[in-house]
Amino acid sequence: IVSSLSFMALFAASATPIPLYDIYRRAEGLSYSDLSLTAVVYFVGAVSALLFGGRISNHLGRKPVALLCFALAAVACLIFLDVNSAAPLIIGRFLLGISCGLASSAVTSYSVDCAPEHLRWLAAAILSCGAMVGLTAGALVSGTLVEYGPYPRVLCYVIILVVLAMGMFFILFSPETVKR
């Protein structure tokens, strides 16, 4: 369960900056082309991670790669705390793409590996829609905080950083399922 929730948290982190795009556009003078480029670099990061790192957790272990996913997402969120041009937004989205690409193979495999034998079907069912649930939850929570919460450019990232830290903590103390 922990690894499945962690998977959703990583995808929630990847959707967190999206509701802030209009604020960045107006406050920092970003163009629609700049904002569109963030989608492209996210895609490039995710596809590259899947192509070149999709099986890396089979060799290094599920936990180290899962922790790397959390670290990349956390670094991206820290970068997003100070968006003053297109560059931090593009770099952060690229890191989130890599994080989610690696998570799509490593964290999902880890979830299935950790599931009890009689509930392996449940892990697969949860993970098949986990990315969409995470993306939706991340965008909704972030959008709500941007619209109604204080400090719209900071609060959503602080909250997702806490969620990511909790995910890292629980994964850190979970058993490894792959022998190096």
C-alpha cells in the first residue's frame, strides 16, 4: 500500500505546478511558448527515463530507484519555489518527467513485488489508474491552494514536499525485493 500511495504522490507532485502557470505567465512575463515547452521537456524526461532507465531497478534494486524518484521530484519542487523565468520551470518539469518515468517502472514493480501473493491483482488494479489519480489529485489540491490559500506560489510545493518526504521515509524502511 505504501508503494502504491508513493506512486500516486510522485504523479501528484508532477501536476502541482500546472495551476500556477497563469500566475507565472502574468507575474514573470512567460510566454505561452515557454509554458508549452515545459510540457515538451516533461515528456522528453519521462520517455527518456522509460527508454534508458526502465529496467535499472532490476539491477540496482527497487528501493534505491524509488528513492531517486522521490529525490528528483523533491529537487524539482525546491526549484519551483523560486520561479522567476522560464528556465527554473523548464528544469523542474524535466526533473519531474524523469522522476515519473522512472517511477512508472520501478515503483510500480516495487508495489507488485511487495503485494501479498493473494492480493497481487489488487496492486496491479491500483497501479493501472494510480498515475491518473495522482495527477488529478495534485492538480486539484494545488489549484485549490492557489485559488483560496495563502502564499499561492509556495504553499502547494511545501505540502507536496512534506508528502514526498513521508513517501521517502516509508520506502526507506520497506523491504528490498530485488537482489543485486
